[in-house]
Amino acid sequence: MTEDLTARKPEWLAIMIGYFLIYVVWGSTYYFIGVALEGFPPFLLGGLRFTTAGILLLSYSRIRGENVFKGGLIRKSAISGIILLFIDMSVIMLAQKYLSSSLVAIIASSTVIWIMALDIPMWKTNFKIPAVSLGIVTGFLGVVLLFIEQLFYTEENIHAEYGVALLVLGCISWALGTLYAKYKSSSEEKVNEFAGAAWQMLLAGGMFWLCSFAICEGNTVRWEAISSSAWLSLVYLILFGSVLAYTSYIWLLKVRPAMEVGTHAYVNPLVAVVLGTLLGAETISWIQMTGLCIVLLSIFLIRRPSARKSGKAIP
């Protein structure tokens, strides 16, 4: 990847690798977040994850000779980091106190629908295609079906509605952050995606640390009792979930349509469900699986008409 990625047509292989990272690797992070939360409280986990990843990326950018201390870059990254990372990841981690990692990922699949609904500059393009409009409606129906079981109290899933409400907030926040990163964050600062992503992580990490200190999470942690699986999950989240996958997401937003990049939210649940079932012994009901299939159908309806009209292949 060169410094001025927006000035040339991106390599096909790079795009494919980028989509693999945000589709598959991000899907796996739901499971590893659940494992890490068994040893770390949520805000402390976020602080450790994003601060470490941000330092690694910022150091790499500096070694490459980039001017990483531009005021405009830091200001724009602060907004993206807080909306994209801090709010969204906070609600995902808090939601997993009430819901399984598989169900969290499934509900989060509604993110692309929010991106389409809030992407005002693309309304004329998106909504004039009947199949796209049908895809949006279908997606919402699928998400509603995913929510239905959470409206009822069960002893196994006490107050699951809290987790659902948090996730809806997180989906909207992620959609807004995605659109800001697409249209505003990189419009004036001609910098490599690594530096921008690094500052987003550092500033989001700072917010996590503030919240952790505010509620005195450190007083409840028994560091010697944290399992090796929790530590290894943290390392995985830092290197694969943040450094590789998140950087790929920011880069893809520069070279592909926001709605298309946002479809990672439809693939992530499949990965999360497989890992949660195979490794975490989690269960998923047939109603939830039906809802997921409906949501996946909606992505087919949303993407194919646009691809045929533009004549471009979609990864």
C-alpha cells in the first residue's frame, strides 16, 4: 500500500485481503471479546486493547516518516475514534454481559441498514432501485425477528432487552462514525490510513481509561487470577481485530462505497455463530437463525442491483 491510496486504482488482491479481514477476522472478535471479558472488566479491556494497538500503529507510521502530529488529523480522528470505536465497542462489551457473542453479532448485522438510512448523499442512488428499497425493508424485518425472543423474560437471559437496546445504540453510532470517516475524516488531511487509525484508537483508548478510572474498575481486578486464555484473547484483539482489521476497514472506506464496506456486519454473525457454537458451546434458536437468513437475503437484494448498474464486480 502506498501513501496516496486514493490517487490510484487499488489492487484487487489488497481489496480481497481487506474484505477477508473485516469479514472473517472481525467476526471472530465477538467470541474473543467474550473470552477476554472473563478476566478483564469492559472499560479496562477497551483501554488496554486500543491504547496498545494505537501505539503500535503510530510508531509504525512515524518510522515510515509520516508527520503524525498534524492538528487537523488528530481532531478529525478524535471524532471518528469516539463514535466508531469508543461508543460502539463499549456497548458491544456491555451487551455481552446480557447476551451471547453469537446473538450480539447477529443483532449487530443491522449496522449496514443504518448506514444506508443515514447516508444522505447516496439516497438518490440507493433508494431509486426497487430491489435496494426492498432489501432495506427485508433487513429490518429480519432484525425484528432476531429481537422477538429478547422481549420475553427467561431465567437464562435475564434483562436481555438491555443488551438489545445497547446494541441498537451501538449500530447507529458505528453507522454515523463510518459515514464521518467516509466523507469528512479524510477529506482534508492527505495522510496514510495507518496514522488516522492510530489516533482513532489512541483517543478511543483514552476514553476507555477515563471510564475505567471513574468507576474504579482497577480495584476489582485480580491480575494474578486472569487466565491465559483471556490474555491471549486480548493479544488477538490487539493485533488482528484492531491493527489489521480496523486499519483495513478505514482503508476500504476510502476506495469502496460505504454501504458495500458496511456489509461486513452481515458476514460477521456467521463467523461468530460458528465459533460460538464450536468453541463456546453457545446455542442459537431456529427463530434467530431464520432472522439471520432474512438479513442475509437483504444484503443480496441491496448489493446486486447496484453492481449490475455500475458494471463493477463486488468482492
